[in-house]
Amino acid sequence: METRKVQVTGGSTFTVSLPKTWATDNDVSSGTTVEFYPEEDELLLTPERETRRQEGTLDVSGLEDEQLKRAVMTMYVSGFDIIRLEAGRITTEQRSAIRNATQRLVGVEVLEETSGSVVIQDLLDSSELSIVDTVTRMRLIAQSMLEDAVTALIENDDDIANDVIERDDDVDRLWLVVSRIFRATLRSPRAVEELGVSREDCFDFHSSARQLERIADHAVKISDIALKLDGLSADVADAIHSLHAEAATIFEQSMDALFADDTDEANRLGHDALAAVLEIDEYTRKIDDRLRELEPAQAQSLGLIVDSLSRSADYDGNVAETALQKATPRP
């Protein structure tokens, strides 16, 4: 860390010198324009940069299937707009994996292909993405997935169960968008300014989006089990329906708390959600006791469903805690 004294020139202009080492490393010299970004009581300075699309190159030699898919998605989340994948020769299997990865990303398409490279590009303008809108969409999809998964289970409806499983891809795509936006705000003050959301709030939305992605995964888990079960007795169906209703209430309270503009409202909803999580844990134990009376294989499957609903409520509790932190006065 270096310090500088603020001086006054011309009677009204405040000036401060820049560290020479930093200026040299960042090509700042006489006549260079720099950008200032005020963040409450702090002022961030950065050299003026041309707005250009970020390009990245990755050697994919030896990468196959899931490893290659993860590599593409990692480059996307890291903020590259144009991703060049190179190898001595791109195999047919690698091309298939790359196309599969691009289909799991929002706004990304294959731009160019040669024998030794594949170039993919993000066609969306990152400055137009909204982390609030993206998390809101995740909320709606994850909420409907969990509700439909329970419906598929109780009504023994395989079509609904399969639809829930397919929708998981939508949540995963949005989760990667949120991660991309969040990482951009860590790198650039310009990204924060364009987004219109503080870094702390971005962190809170990113953390909550992770919980939504996990809730969607549990909806898929419930749907997978629903496809294997032949039906439920009326009392078990009622118990699971009631458990989901409690979890759904916590979901609403925690997400409403996260998006609340009024701090008092956020605190009230957040505390109500956390209190309800404790109650749902007790209710879950009672259902588990009833399941012991069933045939072992069915009891095990239903126990996994009850566990998924309980874990979903716990994830909602994590969102509620984040909402409380978001509503807390900042130093």
C-alpha cells in the first residue's frame, strides 16, 4: 500500500499523484485518461479501456466429454465472450461435447470450425444482463419444479415428472449466467456501474442463486423417484403434500425477504422463514417415524423424498440468512 497527500491547485481543484510503478505497469502516462468509480465513501480508479469483447484460447488436447464441457463452461463463467478451443485435431467426440456445452449456455453459439479449432461466441451484450432478473427467473422455475415434482409423485404422473427433469437445464443455464455476472463485478468497477447493483448485493444474489440451483436438483431427484414408484397411500400422500406446503411457504418468505426493498419487511420475512425451518425439521421427523411402518423398499424411496423436501427448506433457510445480512446496516 502507498499513501499520497491530497493537494489543492488553482484554489479549488483537488489533486493527487499516482504511484509511478502502478502507472508504468498499466501504460498510464501524460495525457492518459483514467476512469473514476465512486462507491459510497471509496473512489476506484482504473485506466480507460476500450469496450471490447474478451477473447480466450484454451488447448483442449486430451479433454473429452464432461471434462471438455466443464472447460467450456468455466471459460464462459470467467467472462470470455469469444472462446477459441484448439488441438492438433479436434475429434468428432470433442465437437459433440463442445456443441452440447454451448447448448447449456445462454446466448452462446459455434462461430467457426476448422480441423484444429472451434470458436464459440457469446452473442449477448453482458452490460444488458440483470442479475436481479436472472435470479427472479431461477426462483420461478425452481419453485414450479418442486411443486410439479410433488404433484407427479402424488398423482403418479410420469409426464409431469419428465417435464420437471427437462426444466433443470433451464435453471443450470441461468445459474451460469449469474456466476458470469458476479465474477465480472469482481474484476471490473465498470461492470458494477453498468449493472446498477453493488458488489455486496451481487454476492448475496449469487449465494441465493446457488441455493435455488440445489433446490431444482432436489426437484429432479423427487421426479426420478416418482417415475419408479407405482403410487402412494392416501395418508402418505397427504403427509408429503403438507410437508411440501410448509417448504413452499418458507421458499416464498425467504425469496421475498431477499428482494424486499424495506429492511423491516426483509427482517420480518427472514426471521419467519428461519423459525419455520425449525418447525419443518420436527414435522419431518414425525413423517420418518410413519414411514418405518411401510415396506422397506418403499419406505427408503419415500424417505429420500422427505429428505429432499427437508433439504430444500434448509436451502431456503440459507436464503433467509442471506436476506437478513443484506438488510443489515453496513459499516
